Amino acid sequence: MVVSREARNSYSNEVVAIKKMSYNGKQTTEKWQDIIKEVKFLGQLRHPNTIEYKGCYLKDNTAWLVMEYCLGSASDLLEVHKKPLQEMEIAAITHGALLGLAYLHSHNMIHRDVKAGNILLTELGQVKLADFGSASIASPANSFVGTPYWMAPEVILAMDEGQYEGKVDIWSLGITCIELAERKPPLFNMNAMSALYHIAQNDSPTLQSNEWSDAFRNFVDFCLLKIPQDRPSSGELLRVILLGY
């Protein structure tokens, strides 16, 4: 079981976030290995657009992962406002997430679960990639990992067709842009298995409304190119943003 909460450091008075992860009961060994992997991953991160790891403490078959505190996620913004975000807001969140992804990819890491719920915002509005429980410390990878509606076609097909690289995060970022623009990802009305089949076999989704700028629509379309080799890297997308998105 995973529980997240906030706490205060009694020495420094700093507010921190705590992720509580139990590793008893069934599959204890697998749960412990997952905790070790996440802690190892978090301990390597040194970037302003990734969540800062502060330590891990063990007690009574529970790991307490301590991280910097953020106000909430991009998904929380959708819940609070009960409406899609504005294009400039989406651009700011996307830019921060891309900076974090470019850092991960430059170190051959893959997040593998990019979505609005895993993009956090500080009190000052800084964007932080978070929740690295599904992340891969090596690229290429081949595990079937992630959240179905945001999953890239090559992740779904990896069981049969081999490996994938960091561009799976770019696909997920494109889906996240649609999520922020429409309050939910494409195919969300389908059950997960049907959605996975649809993602793997059918054309890429697009923004439904014509109210968005051509630059934003093109950005999403670039992220959602089905063939990974055609899809831009995080570094290439950052250059696209600098040129006008």
C-alpha cells in the first residue's frame, strides 16, 4: 500500500512530503525490490524540474520516502477549477515537464508514467516531475509499465516486438496535453484493455476543439507520431517551444 502525506521537519521546520510504502504481506520481496529501485532512482536526480529526494527511513516493514513538498499536481488544477486549463498554462506546465524529461533522457532514464497527476507544482509555480515508481534506470527498456490511457504504442507492443526508449515519455506528454486541454485523456470512456488495443492499432488522437492555436495543435501532433523514430526527442521539442509554442 502507498500513502502520501505532508510532514514538518522538527529541526529545520521545513515542510516535506512523505510517501509511505509498506512491504509486508503478499509479494514482500517484489515490494521491497520496487522500493529499492525507486529510492535508487530518486537518489540520482539532480535537476530543478524533478522532485527533490531528501531521504528514506524504515520502520515496521514500512519505507518512508521523504521528498520536497509541492502544493499539488496539474491534475489537481483540473479538479479544483472544473474546467480545462488555458493554452498558456498548458505551455508553462509542458515546458517544465520537458526540461525534466530532457534531463532524464540525457542520462538514459525513462519516466514511463508521465501524466497530469505526476506533474507537480510548487507554491512558486515551478514544475516538478514526480512519482518514479515506474521509471527505468536504463534505456532501452522492454517492461509493460505505465498507466494505460497515457501509454505509448511501442510500450504496449514491447511484449512482442522488443524494446523502447525515452520517446515513450514524449507520447505520454502529448496525451497529457490533451488531458489538460480536455480534462481527461483520449479513450477514457473505454475500459483499459480496449484502450490499449485502440492505442496500438489505430490512428493517433488529436485535440478535438478548433479553439487551440495551430502551434499547440502541431506540438501535440508531433508528440503523438506513432512511429517512435519519427517522434521528436525531448531536446528537439524544447527547441520547438523556443521557436514559438
